[in-house]
Amino acid sequence: MSALASRPSGGATGGITGGSSDGSTENDVLSQYKVLTLTFNQDCTSLAMGTRKTYALFTINQDNKIDEIYDCAYDDVSIIERLFSSSLIALVSNQAPRKLKVCHFKKGTEICSYSFANSILAVKLNRLRLVVCLEESIYIHNMRDMKVLHTIRDVPSNREGLCALSSNSDNSYLAYPGSSITGEVQVFDTLNLKPGIMISAHESPLAAIAFDISGTKLATASNKGTVIRVHSAVDGSRLFEFRRGVRRAATICSLAFSPDSMFLAASSNTETIHIFRLTNPKEKAPEEATWMGYFGRKLSDVAHYLPKQTSEVLTQDRSFAFVHLQSPGMKTTISMNVLNKTLKLFVAGYDGVVCVYEVNTNDGGECKQISQHLLFSMSPNLTNQQIVTTNESRNSIGNAITNDNASVTLTPTSPTAPKNLVHPSSSIPNDEQNSPRLPASPPGLYD
């Protein structure tokens, strides 16, 4: 993964192809390229990928290029989260699914680790809080010293670890399912450590949730995947309602707001990514003069006299823009950002391919693909079966991990070795032997 290759426009749709006539060898090679996790950071300036044998970090540049900045041999990374564009990352490996490691990737050092009683299903970060989600409990850590501030217990069974944490420090809300039977969303204030409102978002259980950049809007989708709703995270009111489709249900993979919170993208297991425009009716351009405008107005007039399900289908807004994927059915993670004054949609597929689209914010319609990138290339980290170990430990975690947008100062607790802690609720030892070690970076590489 030492270099990032542009994917040919007319080749195979899969990210990886085998080149050996030996089936077993080919399968071994392909297994190394199996993507376990893909996550964009909080402001869509970075992408993290975990595979069977390595994890890698990529930066997203203003010229739409995606460059690899770090590659590390590390087995079975199932969760990786980066704090904005800083050097702080949170890791979980399938070899030790109950252990969280917080690392400084540029120095190749481990800051601390926590062991939990059950498998970690999700980890979320912002400048103030680190949230760890288990199936029936959630732990909220202080980002400055990694201490546990609060534990949310008796959470309804959340086997997928579905949760969302606002990246906004002033509105540091956490959202997670309030029921395993219906689509209720519980909002929790991680700053003041107290429960917020409970939102009755859908009749069916939740499949996806996401905050906008301000932390005041919350998008939700149920496991039916036909309706996308946007709620106020403050008072729970329903702000917008969109219909993804009518004829068939879908599994929503990812939801993402634009930086100005005017657009919402939704990807699913279908061949289409939908982009909705968050515009109030009074802000829409007048359409009464057109046949479609007249027809739409008449539908709204009669909708009040129809059954609820029928009236909702007639009054819910459809997508403003869309993308047709080359690999339908591929699980994707999406994000949006404004680069060179143009809204871009980034679609990262679990085949290791990232596609970048330009969104026409005036006219909508089908989005134009402007680039396509392959995250994989043959490198020693992918072919070497040995996991590099190191005895190097941090000298101090008192230095600030900074970038242009974020600054987090970690309070020193040990001058010689990283913390290796067992959570009070855990009965497992804190020295899990199966957990891979973090190798050190080459000297001077990230100075």
C-alpha cells in the first residue's frame, strides 16, 4: 500500500483481481485484501481502512486526490477511527475484540488501552469525548486523559453497535437506538453527561443514524430503508422526510450530511446513492406554472383524505441528485465535503475502490464522476506474514496532538509506559496475548 493507484475507467468493477493459476495461493492473496472496515474522519479530510493484515490512513486533498500517508502491518483491524487530521487513532482488532487501543500513529506508540467485558462494536471520537459502544452498554471517556466519565447501562440490545457522535464540541450529542423493536432514537448529552430526548423516528428498528456538522440535525433510516428522516437533536421535531424508493426495501449502509447541512446522502445495498436537498417548502422555487408543479400541488391537496401510508408516499420528497454505482450490492461508506468551492461526494467501497463525484447543487440530477482510486497496491506489509513488534513506548503523552482544525492535549499519567487498563465492569485480564502490537514508524518519516 505504499502508493495509491488510479483505477482504470474501463476495467473490472472489483477492487482486487488474482494473478495466479494456483487457486489456494490466489485465495490467500485475496484474503489479505479483504476490507474489514472503512471510515472517514469527522470532516472528510481523511479515510482509514482496516484489512486482514494491515491498516492504512489516507488524506483527501483539495485537488480530489487521495494519498496514502501511513501504512502499518497489524492483524484484523475491525475498527479504526481517526480524530480529525491529528495523529490520534483508536483501534480494535478481531484478535482481541474486547480491547481498545489509543495510539499516536506518527510516533508508532500506544497511548493507552482499555479492556471491556464484551466485544467492542463501535468507537466514536470528537475533540472532547471518546465513546465505546458494546451490545448493551456505552462508555464515555474524557478525550484529554482517557478516563471513563460515564457509563450508560441497560441499553436495548444493539448487536450492530449502531451509534453516532456529533463532531461539534458545543453540541456533543450521542445518538443510539432506544429500542430493538421500534425505530426510537435516544439522544444523550456527552458534555453534561445526561440523557436528552427520545425520538420516535420510525416504526421499524433503526439501520443508520448520522449527525450534521452542527450537531443539531439527526438523520435516521430504518431497516426497511424506504424513508429517510431528519430530526432536531434538540427538541426531537421532524424537520424533513424523504422517500428513497417505493417498490422495494433496501439496507441503508451510510448517511452523510454536506458541510453546510443543506444536502444529505444515503447509500444502500442497491445500485443507487440518493442525495436529498434539505429545503423548506417556502424556500423552493415556484412550480405552479408548470404541469409538474400543478400535479404536485393537487396531490398534496388530496393527500389529507387518503390513508396515512398512501398520503406519506405522495407528500414525501424524492432525491435531488443521485449516483449509479458500477458495483451494485457493494457495501459502501460515504462522506461529503466542499473542495475548490464544489460539493464532492466520496464513495468508499469495501472492494477497496474510492469514487469521487461532483454534485450539481443548482440543478441536481446524476452526479458526474471525476476520479476513481484503488486503495490497494502490493507492498511488504500485505505480503509479510510476520507482525512487527516493538518495545518502544511513549516518553510522555503530555504533548498536544494537533492539526489545523483540532488540538487535543493529553494529560500525562505515566512517564515510561502506556496505560493498560481494565474497565471496572470487566473480568478479563488486561494483557490479552492475542492482541497485536503497534510497530514503530521508521525514524524521521513523520517528523
